Amino acid sequence: MDPNAVLSYWDFQTRVDLRTGGGAWRLLIFGASDAVGEAAHTDPFTTTTTNPDGTTTINGEVRPERILRTGFVRADLRYRLFRRGRWSGDAGVEVGPDFTTNSDPTADARLVEWVARPRATVELALGEHFKLRGGVDTLLQSWQIRIFGTDLASFHFPSWGLTHGAFVQAEWMPTPAWLIAPGVRADIYGYHFSGDSIFGDSRTYVSSVDPRLAIRRRLRADLYIKGALGLYHSPPRFILPWPGLEGFGLAENGLNESFQGSLGAEATLPWDLSLDGQIYASWLGRVSEFTFQQFADAGRGPGTNDAQQVARKGRSYGLEVIARRRLGHRLFGWLTYTLARSERDVGAYGWRPSDFDQTHIVNMVAAYALGRSWTISGTYHYNTGRPVTPDVTSVPGQRLTRDQYDAVYDTDRLPGFWRIDARIEKREAFDTWYLDFYVDWLNISLQREVTGYRYETDPRTGAVRRIAEGPLLTIPTIGLRAEF
């Protein structure tokens, strides 16, 4: 194991509840952070010097810190009004930062997004079979973005954003067997871009109205069928959801848009098992997905990889199934299976799988209570490999043009991956709180996941070799957790 490797994770959660008069206050403070990379150190085996007398001297090379950190912190204050006659409601505000930083001097990055989100909802009961629920919310965002040594808030990212939203939803039960829930949501997205000496400041405003409908029908006491349709909009996004990366590309590409539908069934089985399955389909009339590389290529001129700056059409469809036995039994857990396809329209080259298309995904969790507050549990995960785009050109270091990129877009695929995790836990109960001692081992099966390919060209033959890359990530943990 590399003594200079850095791999750390922390999270926390604190909750305070207070009842006052006809309502209740709740304050929830929570957050998490991940770090991975290499600490600053001196590598004594990197530089070899040949002396005049023919001897050699090995000089140590000082390597800087290269650590990627991501995380968030939130404070969520909520007031819930107890029901008064036909009315009930709540109001709250959420505040905190998302952040991504990279201390690698060759790819430095600092992304900080501050978020403030006030919201309020009310519910009105109009008889026993009809409820009406509505609400408003506002999202205030402020960004500080620096990638590859360049401040991007002035021309790629907004300096701040203000989004107003409102929704209304009804729940109607015309008979005890039927539940019909129509609804609609409307949003106005507004972003402010800090200008430069040529163009000055600018603002972008776009709006969306999204109707939705969900229906559930009880066929008998232990069997339901259900269906849903809806229109959804969202701002353009990064393919990887890095904390702090939002609000870019809206002026050029507009909102992402998708029409989604699903049809499924829920059943209660013997042994207190439940089975829930559905088929789904989604049509993406417009979707913009960005990558870090296009910002690294910014300013290089013609021939750079600008392929993903263009909004594409997309579609996804598949099957989801979950079987579970509820907590409260000595043996409990669940099993999920997803059969899915997600694709993008690459113009003249037709439909290709999207970057994170995975045909098969399996997750299984099982836990068994041994007695005396001891519990053992394990998880199993499997997924087929996602598509990747070969990054091979005739000139080393040259980026693909748009036509070259479209021709090879997601034409390769990574191998599948599986892993097993294990955990043993002991709980001690006190008068007003719990103390848990646990031993947890992530990837106790010691499986290596391939996360990408590296391509090397043989200088003699010109042949290109594909080399799989990826970490063997296994993390044993011993910990204590207190719950008050």
C-alpha cells in the first residue's frame, strides 16, 4: 500500500426538535466530504544523475500534494404547523455550500456553490376523498469557479442564480380502490453572468411548466397497479455531478427536457415479503451534458473537442424490480434488479449508448439479528460496464474534432464489476440514547473496478494498445456511532 495515498471520508448529522404551541420546529445540520489522492512527499527514486566519474546519483524529487476533495454542508430549519381544521402546512429554509477542490498544480480546481432555499407548503382537505397541496420555493445560488487556472464564472458559469418555483397537486379517491394524483409545477430560472470589458454583464431567464399525473388502482387487498406520466425540465448539467457545478450552458442550450412514463405493480407476498416492479420510458427532447475537458480545451481554437457543447436528443427505457422483507424481522433485506438502456442521438451516426448506460444492475442487502443486539449484514453489487469513447488520434495530444468525436462516441465499453461488502454491529441502549459499535469492510471481495482505458502507441509499429486502468478500492472501518 502506498504510504502517501490519501483516502478519507467523513459525515455528520445533528437534529434538534422543539414543540411550540400549535406546531413544531426541527433543525437538521448535516454534511459529508470525500478526499482521494496523494499527499506531498519526496520520491527518492525519480531522478538519476550520471556523474563525470561514471557513477550515478539518485536525487529525490519533491512531489506536490494532489488531492481531490468533494463535499457539502447543510443547515435545514423547518417549522411544521399542526392541522387546524382542514388546513396544515410547513415552512423552512435550507442553507449551505457544495464544494469541489483539487490541489493538483497541473489541474487545479476550486468550485464552491452557496445555496439558500426558502420554501413553504400548505395542504387543504376537502372532504374525505379529496386533498389539495401546493407550495412555493426559491433557490438562490452563488458560485466561485476556477478550473485549470482560469476563472470561469465570467464566461462559462453564472456568478449567481435565482430560481422561483411553485406547484399544486391534488389527491382524489373517487372510490376506495382508486387514487388519482394530477399536478403541475412551474419554474422561472434566472442567472446573472459577470461580464468582461467587451460584452458587459448579462442575464438569462427561462421558464418551464411541467404537468404530471399519477394513478394507482387496487385490484385486491394485496395487489396494486400504478402508472405515471410527466414532463420534466432542468438546467444543463455535467455528466459527473460534481458538487458546485450547476448553472452553466443555459443561455446557449436552454433547459434539458424529458417526457417520462411508467407502468407497474405492487404485491404483498407470504413471509411478509413485498414485490414492486415497473417498466419505464423517457424521451429527452433536449439534453446538454458537459465535461471538464471542454473547459481545458477552451481557447485552443479549431480542432478542439467541442462535441459535447451541443444539445442532443436522448431516450431511456427499461425495467425495475425490488423485492424486500421489512426491518423488524430477524432476517431482513432487499434485492433489486434493473434492466436499462440509455441512449443519445449522435446525428448522422445514429443512436449510441449514453456515457453512463449500464444494461444490468443488481443490488442485494441482507441482515441477520444474532441476538443480544448483535447484527451481521452483507451487500452484493453488480453492474455491466459503461460505454467509453476511445481517445485515439494520429497526433499525440491532439484533441478530436467534432466529426472525429461523433464517429467514435461511446463505441467502446468497460468490463462489468461486482463486489461484496460485510458488516458486524453491536448496539448498546441507554436511557435516552444509543451507542453502536461496528466493523465495516467495503469490497471485502477485493475486486478491482476498471474506470477507463489508456491508449499507447508503439513508436516502432504505430500500433495502438488499450490498457485498462482502475483502482482496487477496499476499505476496512472500525467505528462508533451515537444516536440521541
